[in-house]
Amino acid sequence: MKVYENISLREYNTFGIDVRARRVVVIDADEPLPVLEEPFLILGAGSDVVFTRDYPGTVLLLNPDAADVVMQPDGTVVAPAGMVLDRLIQWTLERGVYGLENLSAIPGTVGASVVQNVGAYGVEAKDVVSRVEAYDLLERRPVAFSAEECRFGYRTSLFKSQPGRWFIRRVHYRLSHTYTPNLTYRALEALPHATAAELRQSITDLRWSKLPKPEEHGSAGSFFKNPVVDEAVYRRIKSEHPDMPEAHAAEGGYKLSAGWLIDRAGWKGRTMGRAGVWPKNALVLYNTGGCTGPEVVALAEAIQHDVQQQFGITLIPEAIIV
């Protein structure tokens, strides 16, 4: 266990927001958790977090350098929650197990990918996760969840709905020794995908052609969820805006493109203070240089207001505001 006092969190969030924490504790997956008698925050790579102020308590991190991955004979891979997801994907390809390729280049940890049920290019975490090992901070005991018990939904899970209760230690992935490319995201069909390595590189290149790299411009990736509306709302907006992309059927109705709504509301490429909307992808808010959390929140609220006024739709942040 490593303990740091009064430390900047700038290196612990991909938005690059410079706030401080009273204490940061870094532990390995099998170490006992410290007794936490003050406010605490469980943090992965900070790729979906926007800090709006200094944190007055303890930030709890799993050691990001841990690499004690285990592959079982049936292709199940067990990975420590603190490991960077993209690093795990490379590990699986080097050992001939497949199924995670479409999640390449997502800047987050294994544990955070489960909390958020991350998804990209036709695959979500729920499609490949079979079991999650965690620690119940309320009842002070280890627990394990099947995929069904994780209550995965669109960018959510049991763990996200009960923040601060579950400390994820390890994630089990149900993978395959046979490479079968998932090309349900149609743009992938035209890209190299004969091997898993080719598909991974194609997805990586595609992602960075649309999104800012964290080392160049801070961001939290997709800032808003794609809204799901009923058929009547979808038909109304489609009749008023025939150029709107076709909606995808989703549980509860039709999933619209939040990026298109933000673009049509006039925000793509605009800035407010030191926060901006990425010129190549209106779904992404980014740090133009030295921005603060309140600046990001102010920009997000202005976007929400304009989308609501123009389309009657409330955008819900995917990013977590702290």
C-alpha cells in the first residue's frame, strides 16, 4: 500500500483538471482495504470523471501497474481491476484469445469498464464479462457477481448505481480461442480486419481520427449519453429534420445521436472559457488548456439548455461530476 498526502489529481483524471486530494491510497488487488472513516472516492484511470473542486477525503486506487492476469483453459481471462483495459486487450491478442478487440484504445481501467459498461464499435463490456470479484464496503466482505447480477445497462451497472459501495478487484472475461471479427458496426467492414491485430489497429486508428488523445487534449471521452426516446418523439424530430441520422432501436424506444443534436444546436467546435466542444466530434468536451471543472460543467449545461430548447430532449451526462 502506498499513501500520498495532499496530492494533485491532475495525473489521475484524463481531463487534466488540477485539483488536490487530502489523501490518495494505492493498493494491490489482494491487499486489505484501509479503514475509511472520511469521505472517499474509488477511482480508476479517471477517464470518465470531471473534478469541480479539491477532494476533502481519500481517493482509493488499485495499483495500475499490477499485471497478474490469469488465463484459464476455456479461454476465460481474469484481470486485476486496476489494469488499463487497452493493455489487457494487447495481452489477450498476444496469447491467442479474442473478443475484446472492439474496445481497443478506450482510456480506462478494467474495473471502470465494468462500472460504466463501456462500449464501442458494436461491443459492450456486458457482452464479454462473465464474473466480477469485488469487496462490499458497506458489509465489509468479499463478494462475487455473475454477469446477470451486475445489472448492466446502457453505460451503467449495479456498481454505478450504488457508488462507493463496491470496490472491484478482478474481472472475468469470457473470451474465445477462435477469432471471429465483430463487424456489427458497419464502418468496420471496409477496414482491415483479416486478423485480430488488424482489427485492433483499425479500431484504434478510427477512434483517434475522431477523438482527442488524452496526452494532447484532456477530455472524458463521450460526455453525454445518446438519448433514448419513444417512437412519437423520434418521428417528430425526424419529420422536422429529415437529415437526422436514422435512430437505432433500443430498450425503451429509439436511440438518437447526441453528437448530431449538439452539432445541430450549434455547439460543435465552440468554446466557453477554457472548455470546448471537439471540432471532429460534438459528443466530446475537452480541455483547451488549463480549464477547471466548473468551466466544463458550465459548458455542458449550456449545451443541455440549447438541445432542450431546440429539440425538447434532455441530454444526460455520461461523465461523472465530482
